[in-house]
Amino acid sequence: MPATILVGAQWGDEGKGRVADWLAAQSDIVARFAGGDNAGHTVYVDETVFKLHLIPSGILHDQVTCVLGNGMVINPVNLVKEMDGLQAMGVDISPSRLIISTRAHIITPAHIALDAASEKARGAEAIGTTLRGIGPAYLDKTGRQGIRTGLMAQEEAFADALYEMVKRTNVILEQQYGVETLDPQAAAQSYLEAALRLRPYLRDVAVYLNQRMNDGARVLCEGAQGTLLDVDHGDYPFVTSSSPTSGGALTGLGFGPKRVDRVVGVAKCFSTRVGGGPMVTELHGELADRLRGTGEHFWDEYGTTTGRPRRCGWLDAVALRYAAEVNGFTELVLTKLDVLSGFNVLKIATAYIVDGRQVDLLPDTTLELERAEPVYETLPGWSEDITGARDADDLPAAARAYIRRIADLCGVPIRTVSVGPERDQLVHL
């Protein structure tokens, strides 16, 4: 059976968690393929809020087996905490329901210390990372000096690898950054305890997924972050350190493109971003505050992982069109349409002005993107509360026109729109 890839079409935080939860109901396996616990997926089930960082959203469906793929970087201590938290909420976290690739990489205390020291040293040029060691862990992976999760099955070898990594990192922390070093023994202890808990979950994920698909299983590949944070395709260097685009799903899980028949992009009906980097349609003041919300509800625009207020702005169709091409979207899901109720007018950036000329493609360099000004198209808004809509005919004419215009601009059909945070607050078009 074929696979579905779910990808964020903007800068992350598009609402992929609730879309993954919806698609998981139609799946046998849900597999994360990139990133680490810098991701934050929030799912609302019967007034219970689940905040997931490493474990796929599919864990909330009893029939689903969840997979952490080889493309991920995993903090074992934080994974155990997340597992314990879910178990306390009544979720089954047994090895029959959760599988960890033996080829994923470990985030160590050394990586977390390096992340903090590097961001501090950048000063005003800080990227705005989550300070969870993601970048340094991927750096060690590509530098061929990382620690793979499979080594957790060998206690002595795992302890030695942790000890040597901390010693090596201490030299950098002291000589390059002038900050406090780590105690190798103390740093390793909690990781050794976590490794003991996680050993029964380790497995060759590529072999497992291919065998299951050969037997007819349907796989949902759950992305983290978003297209414009991709290390190759995002606005570098204000990016994550992995490949959260559709191509990353194949390398991050270990199967070929012939398995894939559906690539679902998720985009908000407006734009948000956390951290540094250019955002052409960013708003400030009252309009930005209205889009962001008050912070009183989990679905307001504050990071699930960091709690930081998100930067907000009008929808950027130039960036969305780029994401559609890079990923090969077969369809789009739009989230948070309900947030736009009450706006008299809505704006969509259809092009940019860069150095006095109009362009309708994403500039080649981040420096050009930082100088870009949006060219807006204005559409009428609507005043109706749409949170109770369950059919396209329930939506105001202006809302339907807004959806159609986005589809036209990015060249991808919009099949589903969310009108609230709960599972059933979806309109299938």
C-alpha cells in the first residue's frame, strides 16, 4: 500500500499535529522522519490537550503503530519523560505501539551546551533556535562523530561514547566560548538510565516499514517544522538542521518514492514564524495582536515547545507557491480559518518588490528576501462565526472566495479547512 507524506508549507507551527491526528485515523503506521524535540504538535481530544514533541500524533489512535525514524535526532531523557507523561494520561506506550530506529542520532548534554553557547556568541545575529541541541547533533551526524540510538543496546559502549563526546565538547566550550564545562560522569548518568528503558523499542525501521507496506499497511509520514526552515530550501541560515520537506521523508525513513501517492501540505490561512529570519508579510501592532491571540488558549500563537510569541502576518502566497513546488503537494489543508472572522478586509502577498523590481518568485538569497516588500491583493473579509461549520455551504461566501484564491495562487487544490482546534472542527471541500 502507498504512503502519505504530511509536510508543513510555511515556517512550522502550521497545525500539522491536528492534521496528523485526523490522517492517522486512516493509517496503520505514523512515522516521524526528521527533527527532534524542537517540534511541538498539539492535539485536542475531548477537552484533553496532548502536547507531543517526539512521539507522532498517531499514538492517540489505538490501531496505530508509531515510528521514530532514522532522520530524527533524539534526546533519550526527554523521550522517556514524554512517554511517561502520555502513559499517565492513559495512552498505551508499549513496544508494540512505539518503535525507535537504531539509526537515529542521540542528542547529548554536550549538544545542548554547545547550542546555548553558540546562540549566545551570535548576539544580535542569533538564529533563534530552541536551545535543545538539535543543530549540534546534526552537525556531529554529518561530521561522522555522532552517537546512534542503536548504541543504547550496549551499555558500556554507550557510556564510553557519551564520556568521550562530553570530553571533546568541553575543550570547545572552554577554549572557543569561555563557558562552564560539563561533568562527563554526571552528564551520562540520566542517559544511561533512559537507554535501559528504551532498549526494547529499538528496531531497524527501514526493514520494518518496507515489510509492513508489502503486507498492505498504510503509512503516514509525519513532518516537523516547515518547508521554509529546510536546511536546503529554507532562508538559510535561519533554518533548522534537517530536511522537513517531502524528500526528507524518504531518506528519514528508508523507502523509495514509488511508495508515495499523496503529499499533503499544511498551511495557516495567515503567516506565523518563531525565531529570527526574514518574514516579508510580518505585521506589528493591533493586527498582529489579533492574529496572535491572547495566549489564554493553547491554540493561540505561542510556540508549543518554547512558549515564545509567534511573529504574525498576512498570508504569503509567494512562499506558499514555492513550498508547493519543492514538495510536490497533491493537496493543501488550511488551518485557523476561524481566526480571520471579524476582519473587514484580508490581504495576500502575491509578489514582492526587491530593489525596485517586482518578482513573483522567492529570491535566491536571504539578503534579498530581507529587503523584499510585499505586493498585496486585498479581499473582502467576513464577520460570521464559522467554528460550527462542517460543510462548504456553511462557510460565508467571502471565506469560500478566500480559499479559492489561495488555491489559484499556489496551484494546489485545497481539500480541507480547519475552523477550530477540536477534532471535528474540519470542513472537507
